[in-house]
Amino acid sequence: MQPTRSRWRRFRESFFLHDFLHDRLALTSFIVLVILLVLGLGAPFFAPSNPYDPSTYDLLNAEQPPAFMENGQAQFPLGTDAQGRDMYSTMLYGMRVSLIIGFGAVLMQAFIGIVVGLISGYFGGRLDSALMRLADVQLSFSTYMVAIFISAIFQAAFGVAMYEKIAIPLLILVIGFAEWPQYARTVRASVLAEKKKEYVEAARVIGLSKRRIMFRHILPNTLSPVFVISTIQVANAIMSEAALSFVGLGMPVTMPSLGSLINVGFEYIFSGSWWITLFPGIVLVVLVLVINLLGDWLRDYLNPKLYKG
Amino acid sequence: MKRLLLVLALAFSLLMAGCGGEEKKAEETKAPEQAAEKAPEAQPKTLRLAMAADPVSLDPLVQLSGGMLQYSHMVFDPLVRWAQDGSIVPRLAYKWEQIDDNTMRFFLLEGVKFHSGNEFTAKDVVWTLARLKKSQDFKGLFEPFEKAVAVDDYTVDLVTKEPYGLLLSMATYIFPMDSEFYSGTDEKGLPKDAIVKTDYSFANINESGTGPFTVVHREQGVKTEFARFADYWDENTGNVDEIVLTPIPNDASRVAALLSGDVDFVMPVPPQDLERVESNDNLQLVIMGGSRVITLQMNGERNPALADPKVRQAIVYAVNNQGIVDTIMKGFATVASQQAPEGFAGYVADLKPRFDLEKAQQLMAESSYPDGFACTMIAPNNRYVKDEKIAEAVVSMLSKIGIKVTLKTMPKAQYWDEFDAQVADLQMIGWHPDTEDSANYTEFLLMCRNAETGYGQYNSGSYCNPDVDALILASQTETDLAKRSEMLQEVERILYDDAAFVPLHWENLSWASKKGMNTADVVNVQNFPYFGDLVIE
């Protein structure tokens, strides 16, 4: 018997990596996603100016066209928005906010949803009914109602002054809390299908604990739909954030996210300033697209019926 | 691969979702097109008019709103009315004189007929004032009035409870109604003069005024047709025989209807479409400085830094309101340095806009907060033209003098509650005075807050200067207009020197019509176009 291979070596020789490296679409998506993540999360290092500091821009520079156009200035490679902010910097900062909110909210949704779904599906009975009715009640409230409710509490507690600081955690909380039932229901359905199978029976016969069976045996087999939902939910969360910003419950207007940039820029598209909405629009579409493609690949990989051998 | 296509399609639909609204707008404009084609353009001069909304009723006393007053000027005539230059000109009253402190005598035109054929006399004025004082919406405005007394058939005295300087301005709101026509009960046994907001009433569906037009046909929310009143008393008027009023609430559709020739006259024109209208050879655009002032109120009680006069001055000097008008409002506003625009009693010509960044920085350095401070601000995002963008620009401007502003914007439905609760240090408010008078701004926006009298009801900055209050109260009973004007100008000067508020701009009013009409002559800053005087070539 060979000495135990290191984790790195095991990873390098795994089918996971092999399949990934040989799927060009997945590889390209992954590279694009990494670039976007690095640019977004490292916005302060890559952006020429800080658009969230209101003293760095001037209204008199508003709606300048991109540098490659006739009246463009080299200072603003992708033009400026209606307040005179450099579009390139604003997009990077905006993407950072959108990414943090998108992934943060989905992590929270997934966490609540998976735990509730597993418990509900595995234990069944009254606990199941109670949890699922709770999910129904939660679903019947729209995201906006939850948002208004939670932000009213936050505002009473912190006042308008803290608003800029609490906006991101608040949005993660609101979007995360409003949409967990999506996960809970999907996971519960998969658990119901899995728990009758022989391997679960076997695990139970050996005398494994319920927790171990739930999380180590059933959960991995219910993950493929979870991944699919997640890719959609990340995009959804970014969109919800843009909508909430408009109602005055999202990011402050002085800290535009990718979504609110597109939203605001749309008003200017007919008056000729198309760049305010088009560039962030392209970035958002690409971001959502690569996340979706990666999700697709992962689901195919995890689905044993599509095992390509 | 199929999945990739699906995802691509999904991604694109995300982008396109926003465009959906626009396509719908284009569809909507098709409706008026069909309607307009039916109207024969042969002999009678027809004006096809599109407004954002149509009159809610035929009874002018049901609602106090711009739309209802515009309707009143078409179907009724006031005793006196505003001219374009802000003076008051005769209508049904050809002259007037002050008899004593509390009484103004109006001499009425003879031979004026109502649409019903009844003769117009002094008793109709008496009856109308009594009805105004019963109307939910108007009784507040007419509170200073005691009664109207008919001296003879063509002379009437308006008596106020105390000397009242605005009597003549208020007379522009008295549109005599046909007392005989509206008296008694209708076939349902209900009184004809009942003022009913939403349900049936005789007055809601019948009219008899002395105005240039009669209502021929009305389908609420769809179309209202007016025809010229054959026996109209004023020979010296326009030549429009028919008006077809179509309400088009959507801004883009309204402009599209004008551009495609489906309508002849639209109001208001949204700022983003001004250029399109102006550059069209067949159309004319009339823009007038309106009287709605947009301001920011600074609350020195909430934030002690804002109580420092130097800081208040610095803020006013730091806000580049000219820049806001040029870039955000696209020139569609007039830069303000005081509350009342030109033509108002309190307007002081030598109060100039104050943007000067160096001076602002210097003032900050001299103040007790040389290193700046943090404060909060709220603004609505769907109430005034570009309100959210204006607030955002102010945040950036104030950051240049070291003031860090945390801004929160919200829809108007939530905004007014927050505004009243004074949740932030800087709050945005726009104001249009119902009385078209300077004092009205100060009464609501800057007099000391007093829950009992209602003064300072929208003074969210809690600015309070006893001198200002005294001057405004004195101006209310001052009947000598020159003296009154001096008092109000004094008020504006004090407010200017105290930096009582941050003046931004006055929103403009706009009307667009086809060429070949004297549009510019019939409109005014009150936004009551006198369609009776419109001449179509």
C-alpha cells in the first residue's frame, strides 16, 4: 500500500479536476468569474478613484462620454455617470457591493434552508408540518414587506446616521431571510426521496447518529438541486438589491451598486448617455452568466446518471 | 449547448425587462391616434388638448387643485384674474374699490349670461361665496372672509373679518356660479348645490358658468369635449370653437402624441423631452419660471453644528445651485436665492445666488467646526423633478467643505412621515404657494413652529426668528400693498442673511403646442392657461 497521498495530490489526481480542466466552458467561466471577483473585491486597489467618497467627484463632470468617443476624456475611460463619478471606478465598487450582497444573502438562505429542509424531511411528522407551514407563511410575505419590516426596526435602533454602515448587512439579512423557504422545500423534497434508500438504512443499521446520517450521507445527495437554485438566487439577490435601493431600503444613492447603477442609468439611455446603463449592464449579465454556467457544470458533474466515465 | 442558449436568453431578458415599459408606452399612444382621426379639421377651429389628468368633476368647488382651477377658467369666469406680469386684471368685475378696512366693493359687468341663459348678477356672487365657505377644500382659503353683500344688481361688497391684504388675490378664486341653476332639488330629490366628492351630485355632472366654453360631452378619464359658448360676453377673445381634452398620464405617450400630430397642445412637457419638442419645426415650446421653490432645511436643534451661523452660511455658499440647474435639471429651472420668484411681492432683486466654494471653505475655517462634521439628510425620490439626484449632488458639494452627509432617499409615500418626524438634520422640501403670495412660503416653511396656529407646519429645520414672525403677521392685515411688499422684502432679506434655508431653484412650467397659436400669450406662472383667449391661425 502506498503512503497516504497529500490532499493536494489527491485533488490533482481527482476526476473533479480532470473533468473541470477538460470542460472548456467551465474553465472559461471560472476564469472570468475569478477575474470579476478579484476586480470587484479588490476594487480599492484597482479603481482609479473612490466613488463612495463624495469629495472625489464633481457634478460639473456629469455625463461625460467614454474616452474612446469624440468628446471623451482620458481621465474617464468609460465615461461618467449623472453625478460626475468615473464609471469604471463606480462599476468596480458597485460590483463589490453586488457580489457581497449576492453571495452573502445566498449563503444565509442556503444555511437556513438546508437545516430546516433536512430536519423537516428526515424527522417528518408534526415537526415537518410545523416547519413547512412556517415556510408557507414566510413565502406569502413578499421580500419588500420583510425588507420594510426589518429596516424599520434597524432604523429605529440606529437612526439615519448609521444607515450607510448598516446597509450591506441589512440587505444580506433581508434578502437572506426572505427567501430561505426556496431551499427548505427543495432540500426537504430530496430528503424524502433519499431517506428510504438502502444506504440510509445501512447507515442506520450500523448505528450512526441521526446528525451524521443527515449531514454526511443524505445531504451530499441532495446538493445538486441546491447548486442550481444557488446560481439563480445569486442573480436574484443582486436584482432584489437594485429594486430595494429604489424603494429607499437598499444601498444609499451615494453608494451605488451594480443594480442601482443600471436602474439609474436607464433614465438617461434615451437622452444619449447610454454608457451609464450599458457597461454595468454588460458586467451584470456576464457575472450572472458565468455563475449559471459554473452551476450547470457542477450539477452535471455531481449527477451520477450523467457520469461520463 | 441548448442550456447555454437558454441561459443567454435569460440573461438578455434581464436586460430587456426594463425596456418592456417603453414598448407599452408606444402602444398606448395608438389609442388617441384613432380618436383624433375622427375629429374633422375642416371649418370649426378645434383644439385637441392633452393634459396629465382631466377634471375630476364639473363642480369647481369639489377639489382645490391645479387641474380643477384650469377647468374653472374654461367654463367659468373669475371676478378678477392674474395677468402674465403678475398684476390683477378685471374679468366679471370691471372695477373695484376699498370702502373701509374690511370691505372691498366690486362693480360687475352688465349683460353677462350664464350657459343656462340666466342673467349674471350680484346675488350669484353672494351665493358662490357662501358655497365656497361650505366647500371642504376651499373653506380654509376663504376663512378670512365674513360674507358678500349685494348692494344692487351689479355691485357687490366682499367683507372680511379683519383687514386682509390678499383680498384681491383671493377674488381670482371666486368663479360665480349660476345660483338659479344650482338651486332647488333635482329629480332624485337631492339638493342641486350639494358638494359631493365621489358620489353622484347634480353639480358634478351639470355646469352653468359664464365662461367661454360649455361642456358638451364628458367621459371621465377618456375624453371631455368643450364647445364655445355662443353668448360669451367678452368679444375680445380667441377663436377656438371646440376643445377636445384627452388625459394622457404617461409623460412619454403625451409627448409622442404631440410629435405625431395627434394632439395640438400638451401640458406639462417632461424635462427629458424638452429638446425633442424644441427642435421640431412644427412645434413651439413655452417655458416659464414657476413658483415652486425647492429648498433644504437645516435643523440646528438636532445637530448643534447647524446652529452655527457660519456653518449655515458656508453650506449655502457651498451648494452650486447653478450647477444643479445646468446639469441635473438640464436648464429646466431657475436658480433661486430666496423663496419667492420674480413678480412676487417679496422678491428682492439684489439677493443673488451665492455659490462660492472658496468663501464657503473660509467660512467653515472661521466657524467652530473648522475640521468639518457629520450630519444626516433625507430627500424624496419621486416627488420633485430629479429630487434624488439633486440630493446626491448636494452631498458631494458639502463633502468639499468637510461636511460628511449620510443621505437617505425614499418614495413620497414614506417621505412625509419621516419629514414631519424630523428624522434628519437636512431635509428637502419644495413649496408652491396656493395664494400666489410671498407670505405663504414663510408661513408654512420658516415661521416658528406652532402646532396650534399651524404656522411653520413644514418648518422641519425648526428655524425660528421672532422678527420674521412679527413681519409676516403684520403683513397679513396690511392692506397697503406697497407697505406690505416692503415688509415681505424685509423678511426675505433677514432669511437670506440668517441663511435660514438652502435655496436651490424654482421648477419651471412648460407647455408645448403646434406653431400658429398664441400659446405664449395665454399661459401664466399660475399654470392656468386661458384657453378662451387662444387664437389658432
